[in-house]
Amino acid sequence: MPLQLRRLRISAGGHVAFDERFAQGVNVLDGENSSGKSTLFKLLYFAMGGALSSKQWTDAALECDRVLLECKAGESVLTLSRAVEGKHNTPILVLNGDMEYALEGAPIDEWLEYPYSRS
């Protein structure tokens, strides 16, 4: 079952630092050197459950509070949420619903928390 990334939203200091919807197919991220492309990819990887070592965290990424990722797996649309704490073992929250529903205040009991686990 393919995984389609649909939207990435990053907050910093309680404000939206980045919010982008992805098109179906190939998306291209273009920018000058040191404009934050690698930081975005690291935060995307982290949002998907990846682990970053302490050396991989950039100062810009550590200024962020939370990363949300909307994705589609089969017919299910999920929103993943992860607090940016500079640790690799931060739990991930998963909502069965799109990001708009999450941002509008989806009830806390609809979010499922999964502890970080390396198998």
C-alpha cells in the first residue's frame, strides 16, 4: 500500500513556521544554500517516526515546537504529530483524520499515542 504525503506543518514559538501541501507525484524543494531544505527533510523524517541523533538536530529545527504530517495510506487519511524536543525517542501521536480536523481541535481521546520503539 503506497504512502502519500499530503501536507507538512511545522510550528515554532506557537506560530506556523512552515505549512505546505504536497502535490500528487513528484515534488521538488528548491532553495539557496543554507535556506533550510535539509532541516525540512529532517523534520519530515522525524514526523514519520524517524530517529535523529543529537548531532543531526540543527539549531533551526530545535527552535520548532511541533511537526504535523498529513498522509494517506490506502483509503485512510492520517495526521501524525510529534513534539520537537531534540530527542530521538519522542512518542508519535496519530489521528484518523485530516490535518484540518486536527487543527480545528480533534478531541484528545481520538489521538493514539505510540511510544518510540526501535525493532
